[in-house]
Amino acid sequence: MAPSDHPTSNWEPMQDGTVFYRKQELYSMQWKVQDLSDYKVVGARYGGPLAIVRDEHKVVALGGGQRYTKPQIQLYSSSGGLISTLSWDQGKMVCMGWTLDERLVVLNEEGLYRVYDLQGEYEQFSLGQEAQEEGVMDAQIHETGLVAITGSLNFLEIRGWEGGKAQTMASTGLSSPPNCWAIMPPELTVSRHAEVLISTESTIFTLDNLECVDQRVSRGPFTFIAVSPNGKALALLTKDNILWVVSSDFQGELAESDLSLEGVSGPPKQVVWCGNDSLVLIWDILVLMMGPYGDSLRYYYVSPVHGVGEIDGVRIVGAEKCDFLQRVPPSTYAVFRPGSTSPGATLFDAMTHFEKKSPKADENIRSIRPELVAAVDACIDAAAQEWEPYWQKKLLNAASFGRAFLDLYDPSEFVTVGQTLKVLNAARYYEIGIPITYTQYQHTSPEHLVARLTSRNLHLLALRVSAYLQIKADPVLKHWACAKIAQTKGVTISEKDDEDICKTIVSKFRGQYGVSYADIARRAWQLGRTRLATLLLEHEPRTEDQVPLLLSMKEDRLALKKAIDSGDTDMVYHVLLSLKRRLNLGDFFRLIEDGGPALVPAANLLQVYARQQNRELLRDFYFQDDRRTDSAVLKLQEASEATDMVDRTAAIRAAGKSFSEDKDRAFEARMMDEYAKLLLLQQTLEKDADGRVPFIGLSVNETIYKCITTGQSKKADRVRSDWKVPDKRFWYIKLHALTESRDWEGLDAFAKQKRSPIGYEPFVNHLLSKGFPNQAKNFVPRCDAKQRVDLYVKCGDWRAAGAECKERNDKARLDQLRRMAPNNLVQRELDQIASSMNTR
Amino acid sequence: MATAALPRPPPQAGPSVPPLRPARLPSAQQPAADSSDPGVDVGVLKQLAKTGLVEALNAVPGGKTLVLDPTLAGPLGLVTEVSLLKQHGVDKMFWLEAGALSSQSQNIVYLCRPQIRWMKIIAQQIKLHTASSERHSYTLLLVPRRTILCDRILEEEGVFGDITLGQLKLEFIPLEEDVLSLEMENTYREVFLDGDNTAIYYSAQALMTVQQAFGLFPRIIGKGDAAKRLADLLLRMRQAGLADDPTSPALSLPSTVLDALVVVDRAVDMITPLCTQLTYQGLIDELVGIKNSYVEVDASLLSTAPQQMSGAPSLPAPGPTPALGPSSAQPKKKKHLLQASSDAVFTDLRDENFSVVGAHLNRLAKRLNEDYEGRHRAQTVEQLRDFVGKLGGLQSEHLALRLHTGLSEQIVPMTQTEVFNKSLEVQQNLIAGYDVNAQFSTIEDLINREAPLHVVLRLLCLYSITVGGIKPKQLENTKREILQTYGYQYLTLLLHLSSLNLLLKAPAPAPHLPLPSLRKHLRLLVDDVSEQAPTDIAYVYSGYAPLSIRLVQCVTMKPAVVAAEMGEKAVGGGSGGGEAQKEGTLKVVPRAHPIMGWKGFDEIVRSVPGETFDEVQRPEGDGTGKVDRESARHRLSAGADGRIVLPKGHSTTTVVFFLGGCTYTEIAALRWMSRQTRGRKYLICTTSIVNGSSLIDSLSPAPWAPITT
């Protein structure tokens, strides 16, 4: 590479040479614009694109094939490369501006605004009713919102670019339009909300959502208000061309200069901050720079120019070239200032000598040995600030050379700067045309730069930069996929094309995490590529993202299936309830039924929901699906909730009927008949007892029991025979009931009625458990002989137990009893029995 | 309107505790140093739940009335105290129940699970307020998450706009150091009867949280259709999580402290819960009832002496009856938290077979007495001081001893009833396949005697499962007997049991449990099991080795399944009394073998109905993504078959998840297994603690309304 001019060749001193400014040419413009003053121009910050539109107030010579057409907005890169052309067919344009992510906002006088991306795709929003009726008189756009003044002098604010509702700001009480005004963007204010500065009469109002404050300035009216990039200072220009700089809280006066002393007259076209400490004023071809101490620099151009304020300088765009004017950064100044003896400069010098193989190199290094670290740092920093790769390299070489003399030096800054410069040089290349400085790059972020490359459809570069800087590439890929799909807009597409494009997209995404196929599919769907959208959705790992799109695509069954696959039942409910709203009931049920086993989980959930929230729906569902047993169970549930006898009986009969319609449920149907019959009987029983004895709700067993305990044995027998209660069970019931009512005679008679089908041990045990040992022991003789001794003991009748032993001549058992005897009395009795056995 | 019966907190002395800061999950990825450590520390999950609650409460400024879902009170009580709620502005608490809500506070906070019935009650209460032009601001916190379904119900009820909705992520609650429960009581019914898989989804999310805390399960092994669904969901969630955050270490790296997740769904093994649990804690649950770790005992067994170190008052679960009514008639009952951390006696007893509990308590009483007697031996001032120092411990031990003696005394007579013993006998015989016809007659006899319905149904279902259905005539007849004896309203329950394949007509349609072959190959019956010094998990049922745990052993402790003699070798001798057992553990126990899936048991496991699966979670997702170079060094080396090779001396934890609930006996069996090998601990996770009766209750429809006319 040929050595470029020395960096200092474009430096201009100020303040007696203590500060230098440099104006370097970035590009010679590729465009064919003849005279920029014919256009309205807005440029985006951070080396962003320019939007130009022919100024309607200027006279244009028609003819020579030119015809008057609707205005066209042209988007150019900073190097004058055409990005795209937008035709504006809406009402009169009030203003244009750039968002932070380089979308162009255009507002018309009816309050309608569009947000265009660099490809000309737009979203359209409105400021609302008031703006439409009153008209928009003026507006200003900042990176994250806009403020508009309506015909009735109300200030409306839009925050963000998602189409939010316009907020009305506090009332100003203005009676005439402001002389000039400016926005203090939200990121610069204390409140983090946008503030508006309004010049009216001789003073300035500051306005936000809550209040409008008169700042009691008396030097107005002003023709320009400009807010510095850091928001700390305001530049005000009076109509007498006195430039007055104050702190943004109006408390301190920072500078004042009378421009008429500079020999200029008339108001400038633009007042732009150049960094945070100087201002640039532009009159067509004159660029006047005012430093903080009243010194000035002037630059003349051959044709009118436009300035774009940056955080660290100002970009000056003309028909022929694009320049960047900035204060020479301190490190650059230190290294390159003629006659500089700073460590950085010495190191750089040493490097030059080293390359020439001159021993002076060593001498130089030696002389700055203690400050070598600072010297290396300075060279690295100066390299970062340099535009020309030649000087970047030289400076980095110098740094690298110096580093070699250091034992310990953290190389990360060196590596970062080297990497970053590689990326910046690529972005600055004229075909790309993003003249971003290192400071601006640091102020934004690598992701921001990648996003900007992406939005210019420079996917390959964006992808490489992402990979190089190791940042996530999925936004790039997503944009690429959407752009790829949009390319084929309007062309007839075969099924194969869809599959191919899907395959291409999927293969590009392989190995990339975090890519949202759902977003791409939504884009495809919006472009009318439903089939492709469905194909793409198949690859979305997050089911919750698939389902809503499928629903809006009316792919109902697939949406339901995907929701089921996700395992998230709430997602299934979401689909079910949406479909229930949209479809008629018949279609809704059919969708679920025809889905087969795959949709069974959805049918299950529908039942769970309907059982609690919509019984009617459930009834219909079971009916339509011929689910007799389920219908019957549902009716049983209704029966259980009924508090009225008639309702309950009816519900039970209905359940019985449903059961009977299912050939496998004959038993259940019969049971329902029995149940209904039992309820009727219980009703009669209650009536007979004048309602004093509750019967309703008892089981068959309990009914018999109740009959016996209330002395209605006959009725108990009738229930027994009508319900064919088996002997054994009946005997238990009667035993329990008679014990309960202590009807010992009855119990005895019952026991003797016939041989007990359950034996007599249950008699003994039950009576014992209810605390009637005396009654219990009466039944012991009827029990199995082997058990009797134990049973007697259980009844506490030791003598009987002993007697039993004697009867059976079981000496061993008797001895055992004697050992277990609870007291002396028993002991003696048992001893007696034992002795009687012995004597025999 | 009933006020929630919550104990008052003690007056707060001094400044309140500083508000908790949101805790990030600390990475617990450090490998456990030795095998004596308790495994992974689950305290972090409790802290997470607590912080979530505090944040949710603080989001509502000022004093507020808290309206609480009664089914959440128990779980919440395990993670927080009333005093904490008070500190965060809760000045009054009510149960969420139908009827008007009268509240003085401006702010009303509802806290409930996202269920339709709660939404309807809340809507009703808000509408009543609106009608009487009472003004409140409502906040609804849904546990564990806000759902679209609830939004819709509130919309349909017309109150959606009046409520601020939020969520409280209450997932696994540590019941003990080694037991985590979601405390979702009805999971078995919802998943297997209703086909509502919500609980599976929540389980998966909760397990994802566990993975976030401790790293990926290197392997997910399991049995059962629902278990498979859960495993699929876990894999899917990992992919979705990686799609959002590809660099998440918790999703890309297998854990170094966990070696596998074993999922068993309840439908795979219904035999185990249907049998009567015979461990101490299991029997308390069967006969007295344990709810959210709380047991209701006579107040006289609990002392309010200062030694009771249970700390701040807790939120007990609401009792089945209103607190006011019958309490005056019966001896006063009190809720007591049964937890090993606060009760050393219980730690020793909980997993013992009940038959040895009496002797154990005796021994303990004797020792305690001797310890007390120690004061007479104290000669010097130092010895006396020593003794006084021990006194606090002795006293709390004394109190615990009194409680457990009291509980045992309460249980003993219950285990001596005829019904209890007959039902045990039937269970044993059915599993052994011995004279099934006689068993059926016994069941019929129990119906005639009007034994409790759940006893009858448990046996009947066990019969149907083990025998493979009931002869049609017999089945119909028994069903009729049941309906006549207990009431026709149980028809629905019987239908539910049959649709769950628990009560089937013979021949039961395939697939059904091949019990004879399982009995043989998985040694479901162990003949001479020692209750004092167990040599096999079968001690928890005095002979029957729970199928679910045998399946887990097929993965984690293969020798124990293979043969009796191998099993005995595995525990080092195994003869002799309890003391010998203690010595046995001091001897060198064998190292746990690495996880190798179902290997060796594939065929027999496959013969059990339900899906069988074994998934390896590899480090880098699909193998398509980039491997983090850093991470590659940390992860365990996985062999070609996904087999995890453990570094020497490294101890890992196997997570066992029971989908649909587990019993205390299953927990006891897993704890026993932890002690048999070095290098493997078990972390037991479950949807809730269940037993046969609670499962059957969950299938029963609501009680019938009384007829009013």
C-alpha cells in the first residue's frame, strides 16, 4: 500500500495551536446529485445512511424528459451508493428522520407516519384522531420517538416505533407557533422521558409530559436551538446571529460569540454540534466552525453541503464528497504533533528508526523506558482513531514493537483494537459506506453494527463479522431467511420450490442455536407462502411459538396436534378455547373426533374443562360421540348434586337409560333401577315414620339395619327379599342391628331361628367389641369346640374356660390358663378344676 | 365465611428480618467429596420457593388480605411460616372457599392452583363486592404458573379486567433431606383416569429446575407410558431451552453430582400401594393419616415445653372438619410435623418394620433412663456441668420418645383387629398366588362384615391385578354386594376402577402383569425376611418386595435382584440382630455399580405393561452444536453406550421420580438401598405421598348432596 499523506496534513490549529481539528475526506460520492440545496436531507448518526427528497419549495426546471411525479425519497449510503428508492404517495410530508436501528420515519400532515426499513418495506401508524383533524404543523424525530405539533399547538409524543398510542404532552399555552424548537431525547434527560425546548418570544419553555416551565431567558427570539450530543449544553442562535451556549439547565453560560464579526450574514442553514465542545454552522457552501473560546475555522466547498452531527464530530456531505470534521483525538495529537516528545511519539519514532535499522531506535526506547506502557497505550489508541489502514498498521506495529520491551503487558486491548479495526475497515469500505469511527462503535455495540449490515441485506459480511467477533449470528440468519423468502414474492411457486427453500434455510441454520423458525414462518405466511410456513414451522423447537401461528393460519388440526405434542396442557386449552369460539359446535366436535387417537389428549382436556365450566357442552360432546357410559356417569354426577328427590330420581333413571343403551352395561343399568326403587321405598319409609327416621340416602344394608333398629322387622325382611340380600350378609346386618338396639331376646330368637350361616363366632366377637361380654358368652357353646376356651377367656369367663378344658380333658391348656389367671380368685377356681381333673 | 384457623405467631421482638434478595440458583456442580455426605443439598429449592413468595407479596404494596387455596396451605407451610407472611404485609388470612369474602383491606391477594373451580369462586366473590360497591384491588397468584385457561375462565366470568395476575413458582418442596414432593395430591387420577397431562408438564418443569440447579441428568431411564411422556418432555424442554440460550451450562453439560433419573409411573405398579405398608411411618399413614408431613395426634402427646425445637409456628393443612365443631367433644387433636430433621427418635424409627418398633422404643427408653441416671454419677462440678449440658438434648429426646410411644400405642390395637389381619393375609397370599379362591371368599366375607370400603376395594383390585381379572359372574355379584352394602353412589367409583384396569373381568385383556414370572425373576416374594436386620427391601411389607423398587434396583443395584445369596452378600452377612446390622454397615460395603440402563433385565422389564426407555443426555445437544471447550474438561466421560464412568471415590445421587405418587414404604426401601452400597445416594422425588386408600379416595366422586325436601 502506498504511504498516505501524513496524518497531520489535514490538521488545523485552534487556540494558538493547543488544539487541532482535522477534516478528512471519507469518500468521493458515487451519486449523481448536482446540488444538494435542491433537496431536503436527513442523515442517520454513526455513519448511517442519508435520505434525500426534492425540496418542494425549490423551483425545478421541467423539460428534457423530466416530468413532475410524486415525490421520491432516495436512500443513500454515506458514500453516495443508492440503497433504495421509496415513492411517497401520501399527503404532504412534514418531516423525516432516522431511528436508532436505521429505519426511516416519514410523517405527513394528517398525522400518518410510516417506518421504512432500508429495503422499502414499511409499517404504517397514525398519531391519532386529533392529529388527523387538526393537522400536523411541525414535527421532529429522534432515534426512539417523535414529537409533533398539531394545528391547535398541542404537542403529541410517540415513544418507540411499535405503533404506540400518541401521548399528549403538557399544555404550553402558546398562541402562535414557536420560533424554533428542539427535542432533548429521553436518553439524555434526568427523567428518561423526552423533553421539548420551545423558543417563544424572548424566552424558552421546557416541556415534558407533566409540565411546561418558562426558563426566563430574555435574549430571544432564537432561530436555532441545538442540543449537544451528551445533552449537557444547548447552542442558541439569536436572530442577530449571536451564538450563545448555555448549560442545558440554563444555569451556566458557557460561551458567546457574535457571528457578524466573522463576516457572515443571514441565518445559517444548519447549526450542528461537532462533538461536545464545538459547533458547526453551515451556509450553503461555507462551513464555519466555532470553538469553545471564540476561535473559528472556515471551510469552503464548491457546492452546498449538509452536516450530520456525530458524537465525536460532524459529517459534512456534499455533492462531490463526504468529509468528517473532528477534534484531533488526544492520543493522535500526542503521537503525531510536530515536535512532540510524548512517549507515544518517541515510540513511534523508534519504530521508524527500527525499520530503517537505525540504532536510534534503541536510544529512543531507552529514553522512555519508564513510560513505555503509556507509550504503547497511546499508539494503540491512536491506531484506533486513525482512518487510513496504512497509519493504523504503522501505529499498531509501533505498539507491538514497544510491547516487546515489556515483561508484563495485558495484550487484550491490542487484540481488541486490531480485531475491531479489521471490522471497521470492512464497514468503511466505500461499497458498504458506513464511516463509523472507533468511538462511535464503542458507543453503540458490535451487535448494532451487525444489525446495520444485516438491514442492508449484507448477510454474508454480517455473518462473517459475527463469526469473527464471536457474537450470535441468529438475527442475521433470520433476516437472511426472511429476505430469501421475500425475493420470490409474486412468482408462482411449486411445492418443490417450497421444499427447496426450506431445505436451504434449514441447512444454513444447522448448528446455530436460538434461531426462531416461527418468526420466519410467520413472515412466509404474511407473504402468502402458507405451505412454506408450515414446512418451516416443523423445525421450530419451541412449540409455544408454533401454535399461535398455526392458529392464525387456520391450520386448526395441526395447531391442536402441536399443542398436544408440546406436553403443555395449557397450550392445548388455548387452542381448544380459541377454536370453540371460532367454529360452530358441530365442526368443533368433528375436528376432535376425526383426529383419532392423536387428539385424544385434547378430548380429555375438553372433558375436564367442560365438566367444571360448561356441563351443556359436555353433554353434547358425549351425545355426539355416542359415549353412553360417560353420559350416564355425567348424569350420576348431576344426580349427586340434586337436592331435590324428584330431580335425583329422574337423573338416576336417565343414567340407567344411558347405561342400557350400551350393551356392555346391562349390570349398571340394573343397578340404577335398583337404586331408583330403593329411593322410592325410602321415601315411603320416611313417610310412614312421619319423617322422624331419616332413610333417604342410606344403602340397602343401612336401610335393613334401620328398619330393625326401629322395630320394623317385617319391612326389613321385605327389603331383604326384594333386593335378594344373601343370607350371610343379612345375618351380619341383623346381628349388628339387634346388638345396637340391645334386643337380647330378639337376638337369641334370631340365633336359634336356624343354623347360622356365618357361624356363632361373629356373634361372640361382635358382642364383645360392643362391650357385652355377658351376652357374648351365651353364644360360645354354639361355636366350634376348638375355639371355645379362647372365646371364654375373651369373654372374661375363666371358670367356663376351665370347665371347657376339663370337658375336653386338655390338661396342658388348663395349666396354661392357670399361669395366665388375672387374679387369685380365678386362680383358685382354676386350681379347683385342675384338682378335680387330677382326682378323676 | 370461615377464618383460616392459623396459629398466631409470637410477637415479633426487635427489628424484622431484612427482606430476602432474589436468590440465583447457586451452582451445586461440585462433586461430592466422600460417600458419607448427604448427597445434593435440596435446601436451595426451599429457599427458591420462599423467595418467590416474598417477592410476589412485596409486589402488592401495603397491608393485604391473603386468601389461600386450602390444598396449598400444607405445601406452603413446609416452606414458610406465618410470621414471614406477616412481615410482608399479610394482616388477615382466609381459606378460599365458596361464599362471600368480607375484608377490610384494600388489597386482596388470592393464592391458588390454576384450577377452574377456584376461578369460579374468585369471580363470584369479586362480583359480590361489585354488587355491594365494595372497592378492592385484587391480585391473583397462580401456583406454579399463570395459565391461559384461567385467563379465559375469568374472562368468561367477566372479572378478568379487575384482577392483576401473577404467578408463584412453587415446585418441589423438600419434605426431608432426601425427599422432594410436588404435593399435587390428585396426580394419579388426573393423569391415568382423566387423561389430563397437566401434572406431567409441571413435573417436567420441576425436574428442569432440578437440572438447572445440579446439572443435566446424564441418563433418563424409566418404565411406564406416562413416564415415557415425561421423559420425552424433558428432552424436548432441554432442546427448547437450548434454542433460547445455547450457552446455558445447566442444559448442555451432564451433572457431576447426579448420575441418572429413574422415572416410575404409578400405573406400572399398583400392587405396592394397594398393600398395607408395614413400616412405622407407612403404618402411621395408613392408620392415622399423614398429610403434607403433618400428623394429627392427641394434644397430650405433644408438650409445649420450650424444648420443642420446631421453631416458628407453621401453616398446618386444614383439617377435614371445621376446627370449631367437634373439637370440644373429642380429646384435643393437634397437628405435628413429622420430620426427621427435628426428631432424632423418628429418624431411627420411620423406616423400621413396625414389628420391631416396640423393642426399639424400649431400648431407647432404657438408654434414656440410664442417661438420666448419669446425674447421680456426677461427682465433680465439671461432670455436673457436662450433664446439664446434655440435659436439653435428653429432654427433647424424652419428648420425642413420649410422642412415638403414644403413637405406637394408638396403632397397636388397630393392627390387632380381624379385618387388618385378614386383609394382610389376603395380600400375602395373592402375591404368592396361593389358593386364590379362598382369598376371594375372604374378601366376600369382609364385605358381609361391612369392613371399610377402601379395605375391600384395595383387596379386590389386588385380586384382579394379581390373578388377572375376576370371573364375570363373581365380579358382577361382588359389585352388586358392594353397591348394596355401601351405597349405589359408588357405582361411578367402580367404573373408574375398571377403566383404570384395576378391576377387570377375567380374562383380562392383554397386556397385564405377568405376575408368576415377575415373582420368580424379580424375587417379589422373599421368604425369610428379617425385620430386625433386613437383608432385602422386602422387609417393608414383611415379605413382599415392592415391584416399583425392584424395577429401580434393576437399574441401580442389579445384584440385589438377581439372587437371594447375592443379595445377602450385598449387605455383608446379614444374619444376627440389629446390632450386627450396625456393625455390618461399618464393614466395607460394596461400591455401587455404574448406571448401565436396564442391562440384564431388559426382557423381564419389558414384560411389564408400559413403555420401557433409556435415554442418554449427551453433552452437546444433538451433537450438531459446538462443544464448549471449557466444558469438555468438566463433564464426566461417557462411553460409547452412554455408560457413565465414575471417578474413583466419587459419590453420586440417583434421582428416582414417582409419577402419580409414592408410598412411605417405597421411600424406606430406597433409603435402605442407599445404605447397602458406597457411592450412590437416592434423591426421591414424587408428585405426592400416597397410599392405597388415598388413591381410591382420589378416584371417588364428591359426596352426594343431602336431599333437602
